[in-house]
Amino acid sequence: MAGTYCGMLPPNVETTLTLNADGTYLLIRTFKEKQNEQEKLRGTFQVLDGNILMLVHPSSGEHTIYKVKDANFIVLTDSIGNEPEGETAKFYVLKKKK
């Protein structure tokens, strides 16, 4: 599961998520609509039920949930792990860099 995942998440946020083998992560978000303002978050992640990634943000105590689709894709979900549906679902996918 360790690796770097990239994609453009709504609303026009370039997202790079690096998962490290030691259980830590680095999340870099570049907000295209805000003159490329960049946010870097570091913290730890947990794997739940084998395919749910929960990122823990130590500064805020908030959690971000991703669902692992296969070895190459993860999907941003809502706060309880539900995947987006319909036409917009494809915009919530991060693809693993080779």
C-alpha cells in the first residue's frame, strides 16, 4: 500500500498523497482556484477492514477516509467511508505513481 498517489480532486485541487511503510503520510494539496496556494499535512494512517485508509491529521484531530480499489487506485470517500456515485465519482480517484 505504500507509495505515492496523485490526482485532481474537486474543486480543482491537485492532490499528492504519499503513504510510507512506517504508517506515516504526507498529503500535499495545491488549490488551483487560490493562486496555487499549497497545503502540506503530515500524520499517520491506519488501514481498517483491509481496504479503508484513515488518515489522521494530528494538528486538527480530523480524519480523511480513502478506499483502496486495487493496487493502483484509491478513492476519496465521505467521513463514513461511502464512495461518491454517478458522474462525479471519477473525479475522486487518486492513481498510484509508478
